[in-house]
Amino acid sequence: MRHGSPYGTHRVISPCGVLPQAAWQIDNTMVPFDNEILIDVLALNIDAASFTQIKQSAQGDLAQIEAIILDTVAQRGKLHNPVTGSGGMLIGRVAAVGPALKGKTDVVVGDKIATLVSLSLTPLYIQHIKQVHLDQDQVEMVGQAILFESGLYARLPADIPERVALAMLDVAGAPAQTARMVHPGDTVVVVGAGGKAGTLCAYEAKKRVGPTGCVIGVSPFEQDCLRMRQLGWVDHVLQVDATQAVAMMEAVAEVTHGQMADVVINCVNLPHTEMGSILATRDLGKVYFFSMATSFTAATLGAEGVGKDVEMIMGNGYAKGHAEHALSLLRESPALRHVFDTLYA
């Protein structure tokens, strides 16, 4: 067997000299190198920003959605949305483990795992799509994928349904980063607090701010706002469109008496919410952009343009221990578990 780079550069077709995530096309031949793991894929959890863009492009037509996914993988060797630049993650069963990984990995053939690296860098072959779940950003499929030596993964827990675990692990970085950034007494705004990542962040933030802190949930959708009120993890629910920066700023100013937020966590899967998040943050506060729809240019130049001195953190889907942390939240909160079971099981 051939030996490959631990980072997968041996799979890059074009352009030369880049890592697989940055590549336009990678080799998705499902013959593993001696330091790769071959996976029989069961389902894909597509990044929310990417899936929203695909649905809009296909005008909600299932056949068109399938065609876009298949065409992307056929062209690029991976599910890397050329518009949003994002991918997602997968669950599957280990089909083969390269001999060079002996002692470096604890997975064996037959294990069910979720990959914790993006589909935008994962060699993927789709034999056929079984079903598209429009409301869950998930695609059941038959095919295979390759995990590089450096690739992160998590074994699927026995006590949580697979699709629920997949949905949770897809956004596991968000609550883990929230736990790091939020402190007792903070005022925290969660933009998109009615969605998957936002719900987790609101729950985590409420735990961290304590009785002296405040959590504010933002969503333009009435159903999301109703869910936030029912769950009770936010102190104020703002039904505001975060793409309307001034309206967002004014709404947060009203409930914080002009003090604004110490931390703003943006989990929205649509573009143009950067300035609403920045204006909702106090000077020297923090803005965490977890969303893959975030524009670095819009955020940095926008903050400069309005004279906002804020610390801006671009979301990293990985944080040490993030998978275990996220799954522990489901286990400790029956209400959170009910939400995920209802929406994703």
C-alpha cells in the first residue's frame, strides 16, 4: 500500500501545493493509502449555510437538491459548496484501517463513527442518495469516504440516536467555545438562538452567566422565538432580523439599557449579519462568528467603519474535547434532549 501525507495532500488534484480543504478538486478514489481510514457512509450532515444555499438554488425541489449534491461531488471529489465554501460532516461504519495507523487510532473495522472534519476536505464517493431530510440538513446515502491520518472522529454513543448525535456533533464546536468565552455576570447575545447551534449556545451561556448575568436570544422567526420562551434559557427574546444592523443594535440597546453585550455569538446560517452582531457588542467586548456564512471582509472593514473596538473570533469547528462536551449537554438536560430528539431523531 502507498503511504500518504497525514494531512491528505497526496489526494490533491488541483491546484498543486494546497491542502485538501483549499483544493478545487481532490482524488476520491476509494482505495485507501496505508495511513487512511475507509468509511462506508450512512448519512451526511450538511453545513447549515451550505444546505440553505443549495435549497434556495434548487427552489426546494428534492430532485434538484440531489442533483446539486451529486454534481458537486462528481466535480470536486468532495462535498465542498463552491458558493459558501463549507461542507458538513458524516457518519458511517469503518470499512478498513490502514496498517500504518496501528497504535495511532483506536477504531476498528465495524465501528460507527462521526467524522469531526469538514466534508469540504473529505474524499467522498456517492453511489446513490437514499433520502434528503429538508428540515434537518441531512442526507441519507450509500457510498464511501476517506479519513486522513490527521482526521478527527468520534464514536457514536449507544445512548443517543445516530441522527441526533450527528446533528449535535456537527455544531459541537459552538457550545465548547461558548463555555470558554462566557463568564459569570456577562450579558450574552445569541444570534440565531432558535436554531441548532444557537439553542446549544443559549443553554451553555445560561449555565455560564449565572444568576447575575443575562442571555438574549435573537431570531426573526416567530416559531424560534416561541421555542426560546418555552425553554426559558434566555432572559429576553428579540424577534429581529440580524441583517438589519441598526434594528438589531436598537433592540439590544433597549433591553441592556444601552450597555450592549459583553459577548455576541452569531450562529446564523445566512449572510449579512456581521454588522448587526458588531453593533450589539460593547466596546472591547467579543463577537464569536460560528456561522460559515460570515464574511471576514464585511466584519473587519465594517467594524473599522463604525469605530468599534471589539475582539472578533472566527468560529473553529474544533475545540479540544468538544464532542464529549456537546454530548454531555444532551445527557444533563432533558429539555435539550427533547428538542434534539423532536427535530432530528
